[in-house]
Amino acid sequence: PGSKNVVVLDTDKEKDAPPAFFVRSLSMRQTRKLSETYDLIWETATDTTEGDMFERLFTVLAEMVTGWANMGDFGEYEPDKLWDVLSFTEGRQLAVKILGGNFLSNEDKKKFDL
């Protein structure tokens, strides 16, 4: 825990300067929290609204993401900007990549100058 990793969404990998998210390495507790949040998204409990699912996902992602690069007009990273940068589908993809440890290799980081 504590080291930083880089995630590029699948839809952006072919870009010359892909948007990238800097994500902390997660402790087991943080991994469990993200996993539980992701699982809740797929539950069909009657007390869970779509808005609740959005809120849960973006709240936990804001705790995991520490910065970004190549985000164009969005400027410097601020956790609240995740609401504007990501669609719900992209948020889920980011969560899956974090949970799976699907980070850029050091070679790819150099290639994209990250």
C-alpha cells in the first residue's frame, strides 16, 4: 500500500496521450471496501436507487484515485471532478481495473510519458 499505479481505460489505450488515472496501491481493507461497493452495484435490493449506486461508486473511487494526466480541459485533479470526467460505465471499468491490479507497466508509463 502507498505506491502509485497508473490506469488507462480500454477505450483510451490507442490514443497518443491517453487520459490516465493515478491510483494508490490498496490495502486489503481498501480492496474489500471497493469490492463490496462494486458488488452492491449489481444487487437489486429495493432500497438501492440508481443515484445511490452512483454515489457509492464515485465516493469510493475518489478515495482510491490520487491524480490524473492528459484530461484536457478538466485541469488539475480534484476528486469531485470524477463526476464530470467519467460515465458510470467508465467508473465501473476503473473499479474493475483497480481491483484486478490492471495497471500500466513501467514500459507503457514511459511510452505515454507518465
